Amino acid sequence: MAQPFPLQSLLDHARHRMDAGERLLRILKRRVEAAQQRLQELREYKLDYQQRLTGGGARGMDIHLLRDFHVFLGKLDTAIAHQAGEVDKAEGNWRTALDNWLALRRKVKAYETLATRHQHRENARQEKREQRLTDETALRRHLHRDGGSMI
């Protein structure tokens, strides 16, 4: 009878952790994409606001309104800088999770290699047992047919 792989529980645990790491990677990737989308929206909003300022400035604009435009553009710049930091942070979290997942994947691959080797050894043992039984059965038949004489 074939012996079970002695490290099977470790392999199962490593696979479970790798699957959890993969789920985390997908979540973090969505966060990166959402942060990038918000950053792009802020940049587009700033560009639109700048175009309105340029269009309004050509027709003449009240000084208070012009000052409000510039104050708001400054706030948009601050929001864009903050959001760019959020994108960097999200990308850093994703890269860290990716590195962790790659390490887990290497561990799983190592356990799988050991499991494969174990299975090959067990298959070879089983084949030897079967061959020995076949040989013994053939020898018994031969001896029985010859009347039990070994000469």
C-alpha cells in the first residue's frame, strides 16, 4: 500500500495561503485602479476649470471671482498631490502583496515537487511489489507443473 505524502498538510496550508494571497492581490489591484481613476478625474476637473478661467479671463472677470478661481485651483493642486500619494501608497501595497504571493507560490511549487518525487518513489515501490508477486506466482506455477522438483 502506498504511503501518503508526509508533508501533505503543509502543502495544503501553503496552497490555502497562496489562494488567500491571490484574493488579496485582486482586491489591492482594484484599489490601485480606483485611486488612479480618482486621480485622473481630478486632473481632468482641474484642466476643465483652467479652461473656464482662461475663457472667462478673455472676456473680463471680476477680481474676486478671479481670486476664487485661483484659490480653487490651488485646492485642486493639493487634492491632486494627495491623490497621487494615495496612488503611490496603493501601488506599494500591491507590490508588497505581489512579493508575498510570489514567495508563497515558490513554497507551494517546492512542496509540489516533493510530493511528485514522493509519488514517483511510491509508484516504483508498488511496481516492484507487483513484479515480485508476479514472479512468485510464476515460480509456483512452474514448480507445481514440474511436480515440485527444483532441478
